[in-house]
Amino acid sequence: MEIPLKASLLKMNAPIVDLVKKIKKLGKEDPRRIMHSFKVALAITLVSMVYYLRPLYKGMGEAGIWAILTVVVVFEYTAGATLCKGMNRGLATLLAGALGLGAEYFARIFGPKAESIVLGCLVFLLVAAATFSRFIPHIKKRYDYGVLIFILTFSLVAVSGYRVENIMELAHQRLSTIILGGATCIIISICVCPVWAGEDLHVLIVSNMEKLASFLEGFGGEIFQLPLEVESADGSNEPDKSFLGAYKSVLNSKAMEESLANFAWWEPGHGKFRFSHPWKQYLKIGALMRQCAYHFESLNGYLDARFQTSSEFRKRVQGPCTTMSSEAGKALKELALSIKAFSYPSNSAMNIQICKKAVDEVNSTLQASMVGECDILEIIPIITVISILNDIVKCVETIFEAIEELSEQANFKKSPHEPEKPQILHGGVVAPVGDKEDDSGFVTVIIHKIAPQSLEIQTLRG
């Protein structure tokens, strides 16, 4: 009997142990969640004093319950979301209450018999107009919750005012308690361990960019491996290749980015983020990164069936393609570092230039006569990968330009040794330069980067 009893106890404890592990995991992933729980509990406890303390209860009466309801529906995880809901609820309640009282007094002008009809018409018109306004994109994005509260409050004031004599006192009590609850939420959310939506958006963009960079830095070596190089004889000690699938989370980050940007718009200036910080530019950069990640999705299809040929064509394009991939990854990593440090993105310009030279090298190889000597079915996958890599290089350059705009708008710091605007260097032959002695001469300028802030310029006259 002891063994079955022990087994049943273990079965009963298993779900409890799993629940504890999940709770522990949630707390470790983001300790701010625990603090948020305490903040909400503190806010509800404070507004509950309206009921617990007799002087406050006499002043607000049973309408004090609206303060608790306001905390429950307004207090959100980030300060921006709390500000958004708090401001929407407060302004909508004030406007709807005023219009409700105005509609009540206006309807009484027509006498007791027509009062209900006039009130019904006013409720119909204003509710219809407010509901239609929710389809306007700008209002839907930032004021949708406020419109809902407006419809609810106006309807309650207009309808209850028809039977309630002291409507002004009732409106005053409810407005006071709602303002009390909203103000408590906003103050605690901003002053006690605040969680800023703008900062989360900033971190999310940097994290997504680092995932793209990790994929590109490892892709070239992965796809051009020979089958014998892919795995060992016994198949053991395989390296961690999770970076090849990390980019997939970037494809699904649009909703999160837009939500954080919307809430960040409500937040006051804090830290390195000004009140008018260019949050829209973050959305632009996020959209460009998703476009780049879609190209990764196309490339990922060629990883399972690696180029198993050792043809001369493969050997010739392997170097430039690997360079394109790795240098584009380095450029993205430098751009992520510049956003993280709020610094001007100048170091990635050289990586992008190296990518462009690799593109030119691959194009020269494709135009060579040996392409016609290869098996067409053998080189088509390689040419497809080259085309996608070329598009990725263009995407990276566009991301670089978008981050340049962000650094200008957000006043990122510049190194004292940098020019006003970093330029992507151009290596190769410059346009012909006339000469008094020999008009047919030309100048070749070769630029070498020998240090982060040092360039060597070699000029050849031919």
C-alpha cells in the first residue's frame, strides 16, 4: 500500500513542481515582471484607502470603487503604456462627462415629454461619430482606448442623468476617483523602477540587428563547406549553429516594434532619450531589417543542400561570396554597436566598401568565359546565392543610411577625429585628369585602411 500511495503523491506533486519551474523561469527571464507585480499591488492598496479611511470615504462615497477599477485597467507593464491609457481615460472621461451634462441640460429645454427623445438622438449621433472615428488610422493607433472610454462614459452620464437628480455631484465624484486612480498609476509607474517602452524598443532593434549579423558572419563558411567538412567521422562534437535560425524572430517583430514605438511616443524624456526622440526612424530600420531577413529565409534553403561540387567555378566564387557575407555581417554588428552606444555609425563604412569590391569581383567571374564551360545545372544554385547576397549587401547599405538619419535626428555623439559625415570610400581608377605635358595621362588612387582612424593613399600616374 505504501508504494501506490507514494506513486500517487509523486503524480500529484509533478504539476506543482512544473508550475514552480515555469514561474521561476519567468522571473529569471525578466526580473522587472516581479517588480511590476509589486507596483500594481502598491497602487491598488493606496487607492483602497478611499474606503479604509473614513474622511476620504465621506468625501467620495461609494464612487471610490472607480479608483480601484481605474488602476486595474490602466496600470500596464511599461510607463509609456500606462501613460497612454491614463491620459486617454482621464481626457475621455472629462470630455464625455462634460458633453453628457451638456446633452442633459440641452434636452431639458424641450420639456419633459421630448427630453428622452432628444437625449436618445444625441446619444445615437455622438456614439455613431465616435465609433466611426476608430477607423481613422491615427486615432486607432493612439487614442482607441480613449474613444472606448468616451462612448462608455457619455452613455452612462446621459442615460443615468435622466433619472438621477444630483447628476453634478455624481459626475464630480466619479471624475475625482478616476483622476486619483490614474494619477496613482502614472506616478508609481514613472517613479518606482520604471520600465520604458522606448528603451525596450532600442534594445529590441539592437538585438535583432545582432542576430542578422551573426547569421551573415557564419553563413559563408557553412554553405561552401564540402560534405567531408560538414561533420566528423562519428558525427560527434557538432558545433552550435543556433545562429543560423536566430534571424527568424526578426520576421515576427513588426507588431512588437509598432506597439513599443506607440507607447514610447507618450513617455517623457529620460536618460539619453529626449521627449521628441525619432521613434518612427526605429520603425523604418526595423522594416529594413525584416526585408533583409526575408533574403536570409531564401538563403537558408540552400544550407541543407550545400554545394557538393568542387568545380573550378565554385572555388573562384567561394572567396568573394564568403567576403560579401562576412563583411556584411561585420557592418551590421558595427551598426548595432553604434546604436547601442548612441554614436555615429562610421566604422561600418569600410566593411560595406569591401562588400562592394567583392560584388564586383563576383560579377567579373560571372562574365568570364569559363562560366560557359561549366555544367549549367551545377552553377545555377551558386548563381542564385550570389544574386541573393548581392541584394543583402544593398539592404545593409540601406540600413546604414537609415541609421545615419537616426544619428542625425537623435544627435548621436561623433568622434572628434571623424568628418561631419562619414563617406564610403571608393577605391580604383578615378576619372582621367588632364596634364599640361601629357593630356592622355590618368591618375590611379589606391586607398588602404591601416588603422581605425588612419588611411594610406597611394597615387600612381600612368
